[in-house]
Amino acid sequence: MPYSPENPLIVQSDRTVLLETNNEQFESARDALSIFAELVKSPEHIHTYRVSPLSLWNAAALGYEPAMIKEQLRKYSKYPLPDNLLTEIDEFMRRYGRLKLIAENDELFLVSDDEALLEEVSRQRKVEPFLINRVTSKRFRVVKDQRGFIKHALIQVGYPVEDLAGYVEGESLEVELRDETQDGEKFALREYQKEAVDAFWAGGTVRGGSGAIVLPCGAGKTIVALGAMAAIGAETLILTTNITALRQWRDELVDKTHLSEEDIGEYSGACKEIKPVTITTYQILTYRKSKESEFIHFDLFNEGNWGLVIYDEVHLLPAPVFRAVANIQSRRRLGLTATLVREDGKEEEVFSLIGPKKYDVPWRVLEKQGFIATAECSELRVPFIDEDLRLEYALAEQRQKYKIAATNRAKLDVLEDLIEKHEGDQIMVIGQYLDQLDDIAERTGAPLITGRTPQDEREVLYEQFRTGEVPVLVVSKVANFAVDLPDANVAIQVSGTFGSRQEEAQRLGRILRPKEDANNAYFYSVVTRDTNEQDYANKRQLFLTEQGYRYSIEMIELDKPEPVAPTRRVSGEEKQTGS
């Protein structure tokens, strides 16, 4: 029954929504909100969401109508909904698709049944440069090679265009999925993976072929991409985060499709192959000799007759690659990510240039179905035990404060206790600062992987970790992405990148792959109490809280070291003074 004091939501006129966490309807209300609102903050008892134009446009792109959104708000709200919010939901969602891009006779047109709207947007300073002339009262001719730029301009002026201009088919390439992997294990797409492929492909119509698939780490985003490749049947360019990810993509293609190694090319610093399926990295694409030089590898986008371009970890897409994407809107584009959150706040660029969110499943749903591990998240708050360090923190500049707190040596004792507690498990220790990681590796005897570790050595250590020969592995942020370590079930984060929500999600994702035995995973974040590191930790946890994970908070008490007596020199030797 709507509008009951027993309901968990308070919906406010400023588009914020407050959600009570101790309400029995908390989980169902949270799942409903995740479709059309974004989490802003998540303290223990009340979570705050915001309904934004972009969150509503993504809901519209997924097929939701304004009436469905308002029905969900009424279902869970304590009080009547503000009239202005109801009006804004209608207004913003109705904006999506009122303008359309279509292609006819090798020309591009911006069209709308709303003549006044078309006239209004044509006069916008950001839009005007991409229009050639008005053909009819309902149609403008658009500069053909500026398709991506006008899409971005239109979303900036508040009217996301529906792109129905279609795609080049690309060079044909049959991609057939195997029924069994090379090891003889049965292989088939899971139901939600099929749904994701169908949502992206949309039966091959112009309403499909571009957009983002949002699935948690370990849920098989790569498998969804293989399914999309099979549906499209064309030569494909795959962009990945690093060389490790590149080679894992290559291995998955060989293992789960009938493509041969000869069909797959590696375009990296070490090798420049262009084949029917070519895999590269964002790093090589954004390489240039100087800040004033051209990006010398951007020609790769046009070297092959690609029918599909896949962007792995699309939320990390570098700004220069966005500019390249704007020029290749005629290619089908698939973005893969665990979170559309971008720390630079440019989520609208993913929406306009890659495409809207086409499929999303809450992490907890897949956890309940056993497709990802059940995770327990804990935040361990450690004090400064060194008074000099505490004073240094108090006097430091803001950015330096964070490093002092993040590298607090008191964390090492807590780390050793956690490693002892999880003896027999596969443990990853993850951090940001190399001197801190060097100390941990020396103290624990565990091997260390950082950006300075040669690729061949990394692969050996990853394999030793997979087999259990190495039970504890210390890694820097190079392991945040695309490291396939299915048996890892404990992650201990000793330092992170300020308040990066996407990093927190990726680090938890390292241990979420389903386990053969007990399907449990443990994620620990060790932070220094009463510092800005604790504040940043709260921000990092936002995305995972939205997905249904709760962090248990534990205050760690440590014994302070005994004060060392001052020394004086006697006959060339140091002796302690005092009793």
C-alpha cells in the first residue's frame, strides 16, 4: 500500500531520496532505485540517492516508462511524492528520443516531429557547428563525420538523441562458440549472459549495436562479448586495460570459440599484428612522442574493416580515446564494465559516444544465484601508535595527510594477523604506495607485483598463485583490472586511490569469481582511524553499498611501543640512560 509510515523511502523535492537501511523492504527498494537513481552517500542508517537526468535517460534507454518509475517511488515512499519531481521525471524521460539521427542516401540527418524543439536546439552554440542546413521543418542535414560530436553536444544541452543512423557491417567473420572448452568442460552462455547479448544486439536492428553492459567482476563480461561477436559475425577490434588483459582475452577467444590463434592479432608495444580479431590496449592507443605530437596508433581504428569495437572496462576510457570514438560512430560499439561511475564525472560521454546502458544486474542477485562468490566486507580502523607520526599528520598538507595515513606502519601488525587468520586461503594484499608494498613483501616473505615487474615474471607469479604454490601475493594497482585469479578468496586493501569508487569495485571483483568449494570471499580494507583516509574510504564504498554490500566496522586497538630512553655516548659506545 503506497504512502505508509512503514515504508523505507523519503522522496524530496530536490530530487534526493532517503532510504532507511533497517527497514524490512530495504533490499527491494534499493534494487528498484538502482534502475533510475544514483547513490550519493551511505552512512549506517540512511542512504541518500539522487534522481538525475542521466540516471533517468539510462532508465529510458532500458525501456522503462515514467509511469513505472513513479509507481516504484509510490510503492516504497512514506509520504506523497513532490509534484515537481513527478513533473521532472516525465520531462527528462520524455526528452530521450525526441530527437533522432537517421541516415538516408549516404547523408546524415537530425530529425524530430517537434519543429519548435528542432529550431531551439539548432540555435544552441554547442550544436550549431555540426549542422549544415535545414532541409525541411522537421529535418536538418548534419556533417556526416561529426556524428559522435553532435550526439555529445545534444546531451550537453539536455536532449539525448536516439541514434538510428545504423552501422557499417564490417568485414564478415564467422565467430562460432564452442560447446566444450579446450579442456573438455561444457560451455554455454548463462541465461543472464544471453539476455545481455540480446539487449545489445536487438535483433540486428538500428536500435541495437551500441551501448554498455554492466555486470560484476567474475560474472563473465568477456563471455557476453564473445556472444555479441557471434551474433554480429564481423571482424572485431578489442580495447583492453593492459597487456595481461590483452592476453587473457586472446586465451578466452581460443578456448571458447572456434577462432584459431592465426585469426587473432596482438597490437602492443611488443607486436603490431592486425588480424580479423585484433586486441590492443588503451596505453598503446594513447602513446605519443610528446604532448604536442599526434597519437600515432589511432589509425588502428581505420586499419581494419571492423564490424564491432569492444571497450573493456569502459568506465576507464581515456579522454583521447573518447575523441577517437566520436569519429567512428558507424561501427558497432560494446562497452563492458562493473560500474559506469567515472571519477572525472563524465558518465555522459560514455552514454553519448559508446551508447546507453543496455543491461544491468545487481551484484547481489548473481551472488544469490551462485554465479559470483558471497562476499563479506570489513573495514578495520587502525590508530596511529607513533605519536611523532600523528603529529606529522596533523601538520601536513591535505594530500600529504592521505599518504601518511595510508602508509601507517601500524597496519602491518593487522595485516599479519589477517594472513594468519586466513591460513590456507588464497590471499591478495593490494596497495597503492610502492614503499609500503616493499615493506609488506619483506616482512611477509610474499612475492610482489608492481608496474616495474617484467610481464613474463608477472605471468609466472600469477600462475604460481593460481596453483597454490604462492598462497599470498602482494600487488599494486596493476592488478586492479583483468587479472584472472579464480581461486583468490581474500583481498586485503592496505591503501587505495583516495575516494575511487571504481577501484573499490574492481578490487572486490578480484575475489568474486565462483569457488568450487565454499563459495565465500572476504574483503578487508585497513584504514587509519580519525584521518582523511577514513573519509575517503567511506566514499570508495559508495558503489558497493549501492550493490547491496555492507561493511562491518571494527576498531583495532594496538599496544603502543614502549618509549625508548635517550642515549649518551660513553667511551665511544652508546648506552641507554635511565635506571
